[in-house]
Amino acid sequence: MDAVGKPDEDFEIWPENDVSLGIFLRCTTQFLYRRNGDREQICGISYPGLESILRIHKLDNQADIFEDIRAMELAILVKINES
């Protein structure tokens, strides 16, 4: 990644993941934080906030999208909290 957080190379989003990724990106204001010593640590997505986003977009497959987003959330938590 460069200094502004852009990936060093392009990557492809598979069509079957496009909706879930779009909803996930709309959740960027829904992350919850906790204090861990002298720093804040991301601890997950606010599920009521996610539910609101899903409801606003009136998507039929909300349960599948929710599970996709949980998988992305867990992967990001591992990566972010490594340091």
C-alpha cells in the first residue's frame, strides 16, 4: 500500500462478491472501538448499524450478505490488530 492507503496493484472483485463488498464499504462508519492500554483497538462492526444499512438498501439476500461481511470483518480484525 502507498501512503494514502491505495493498493500497490490492481485487483479483481468477483461479481458474486460485489454487493457484499459494497455494503461492507458502507459500514466504515460502523466500526466499534475499545481502549486497549494506551491505544484504541477496533473490535468489530456494529451489527445494528449493519442491519440498518441492509434494510435501507432493501436487499433480498441479507442473511448471505451478513455472513460475507462477518468473514471480511474477521479478516480485517486479524490484520489490523496484528500490530
